[in-house]
Amino acid sequence: MTEKFELVEKAIGPVIEIEEHVPVWKMPTTFGRDFQRINDYLVSQGAECAGMPYARYQDMNWEVELNRSKLANFIAMFFKKWHFFAGLPSSKQLPGDSSLQSQDIVEQKYVTTIHKGPYQDVGPTYKALYAWAKTQGLTLKNEAIECYLNDPNEVEKADIETEILIPVAG
């Protein structure tokens, strides 16, 4: 797979998110539940989903995450709780509630690429994007956004597309 890496300026705009702390094996169920809850909320508020569903991962230590051994990755799959926000862009700014957070993801610089293939195979794409950013002299923030560009229930696993956005520091 040939990856195209870019430095872009992008805003996601108004969003509604749910904060989560779950291990990898719980993510499919968590995302399904959260995206449905957020979509229901948007509809109840007279708004529409204005983009693709995403996860905004927090507290990323790139050196640790990208250099973990296969055994350590396997163990982390069961025991590491990932801190992320599952979200949907909204057609308008809305108030949140007790479990739904409203915010505006303003324009900022990101390094980006499209990962094509199963979600669990995204690691090498992150490694390549991180390496590219270093060759460009860029410092990355400790978060990442994955925008899910198509529905894994509607395409073959090999055709799943995930846009990866990592904010640039400074």
C-alpha cells in the first residue's frame, strides 16, 4: 500500500462527543452505541450529522505506542483502557447534556493520511505517518483523530478507509 502523507489545515467544526475509557476489545460495541446515541440526540435537537463519525484519541505517547512489541500489543488489547471521544460533526452548535459534550474543533494543522484496510491493521500506517512527520521536522501532539470514511458493514475489510489526523504542535 502506498501512503500519501500531507500537512493540512482543517476544522471539523461543531461536534457532539461521548468520552470513553475502554479496552480495544470493547471498542466496536462502544462506538456503535455512542454513534447511535449521538445521532439520536442530533435528530432530537433538529440538527443533522455533518460529517463522518470519528474517534479522538487522547493521552498518546507516540514513542511507547509505536514501539511496543507484538506481545505487549496483545496484552494491551485486553488490559489497556484507551481514552477517547466518540463523536459526530453537527450541522449546528448544540448544548451538551450529562453524557454528551458539545464543542467546536477549530482549524488547526494536522499530519494526515488515509489508512485502507481493517482497523486492527492501522498500526503500521501510524508508524509510517509518525516517521514522515519527524523527517519534516514536525512535533506531534499527544492525540489523534480517526475519521471513519465508510461503513465496515457495507464494504469488504480490505476496502475500509480511515482518515488519520494527528495535530501538529506549535
